[in-house]
Amino acid sequence: MPSAESSTDRSTSSSTDDTLDLHLPDELTALIDEERAVLARADVPPRAHPGPPSPWTGPDLLDSVAEWGPATGRSDVFRLVPVSIDRDLPLVARWMNDPAVAAFWGLAGPDEIAGAHLRAQLEGDGRSVPCLGVLNGTPMSYWEVYRADLDPIARHYAARPHDTGLHLLIGAVADRGRGFGTALLRTVSDLVLDNRPSCTRVIAEPDIRNTPSVAAFLGAGFRFHAELELPEKRAALMIRDRAHRHLL
């Protein structure tokens, strides 16, 4: 569904500091440094995720996520890097085994549980691309960018063509509950709108019980649209409209 705002949004969003300001307070920078040290001990080099080329070889339903440029704030650079099983599975599985994450993702256990979840996307029909969120060269979050209009969730709301959904997991416990998720969600939803001109809405469906997640979406410019009764959860349908992205 083409949008008249597409070219304007693409040309102005990268220069809007309040949209892409990822400047971190000193204490949060220290926590990122701690996470970098953990990755080093786990034999995952901090700069092992430089970006393309992508491991993805399936149909391109999401406008080449691997080729999306970075979001650059005042002093930080954030990019989405499609997951590689061989490279990233130990890290993703470790995050999934955090009890707070497992309560909502249900992927705790041996690495192969998370591996099967990743492979289902990487070897699927292209409607969902799993990515690492890499901040200043360090992987610090896990994302799924998916075509909501082609997903089973489309049976539960009035989906529009090219609706694009987001799932987010912040890896380090210390990075949660500090407003960091709000900045990330605004940044990544802007990346979607900047790189997918046919997409007029970014959507999400966090568990209604996950009040910190719902609050983060609201702070990032999403609006609460409805409660959805999904097979696996009761969800809050959150929507960020292209037309209102610079107003909220």
C-alpha cells in the first residue's frame, strides 16, 4: 500500500535527533562494557557482527533487512544484523534462558530449542527475519521483523497490506527497566518505515501481562489499539502509524 509520506519520511528521519537519539548515560555505557566482557568470555567477539552479507537466502518479503543502513544517534550506531545460526545461537540461547525472558518467550532449555525457533524462520517462507540488535559493535538485543499481514496474527485484527511486526528481547538484565527499550523500539520502527515504503504501520502484540513492554511501546510512539485473544496469550495490539510518526 504505497504512502504519499514515504519520500518525505526517508529524507528527514535520519536527521531527527529526538527520533534516533541513542546516547547512553554513563552507567548504561558501563553495563554495555560488562556485557562486552561476558561475550568475550563466551568466545563471541564484540565485533563479530559487522553487518551484510546476510545468511538469508529465502524470498525477500521485507525489503532486504540485511541491507538496511544503521541508525546513527549523537554518539552511538545501531543496526539490525540477520542472525547466523553458527555464529549467534549460543548468545541467543543464553538470553532465552533468562527466567524473565523465558516466561514470555518459552524457549528456555538446551541450545537446540532456540535453534529450532531460529531455523523455522531462516528456512521458512521469508515472512519473518530474526536479527541481532548491534549497538556500537556489540550484540545487545534480539529482534524478529515479520510481515504481520502474512502471519497468523492477521486472522485476529484488521490487517493492512505490508503491516510489519516487531518482537524484541533485550539481552542484558541490567539494560531493562531504564527506558532503553523505548529508545530501541522507536529506532527500529523508524528503520522499518524508512526502508519499507509500502508499510504504513508497524505493529506489535506483547503479552498484556508484560506491562513494562507495553509501556515501552507507548513511549516509543505506538498506540494501544485492542486486546487480542491469541492461541498462546492475551496480547495488547500496539500500532505505530507512518502518518503520525513525527507527532508521537
